[in-house]
Amino acid sequence: MSTPQRDPSLSNRRVTLPDKPFFYTLDQIASLLQVSEGWLRKQTIYVGRSLDTSRSMISAVNLAEPDETPIWRISEREFIRWLGYHGVKTRQLMKTRRT
């Protein structure tokens, strides 16, 4: 079994990442899409708790400590992926620069 090698075509690129990753609450996404929060909850996979893994569903992750009340959030990247899967066109929020 061989060790993965670095891709030389990537070594001369610069990537600008957002200052901080953004995580949406379910009510924020429901408001942005103008849908009910109940409908959105039916479209959500709760990572580590849901058995369904359909790509058509949006994944929420728990940001709370293991012994605390769950704080479910959806990453900006996951939100963009899910919108794209459903054919919603978005402006690219994350930018990549080549220098």
C-alpha cells in the first residue's frame, strides 16, 4: 500500500479562506428560504442521530459539548451544497485566488 503523494499542481496556489466559518440555525435558513421551520426540520439529517443519509437532505451538526443540550447548526458550505442539489442558483460565497 503506497503513501498518498502531494499534488504538485496545488503547491503554487494561494487560497483565501473566510475569516471564520459561518453556521446557520434552522430558523435562519427557514427565514432565508421563506419556508416553515417544520418543513425544513423534515429535510434535515442530524449528524450522529439520524439514520437517513440521503444527499437530498441538509446535514446539521451539534456544536454543544457531549453532556449539554444540542446546538444544531448548518455550515455555510453544506447550505450551498444542499441548495445546489435542489437546483437553486447562488453566488459563490467562498473565493479562491490564484497568484
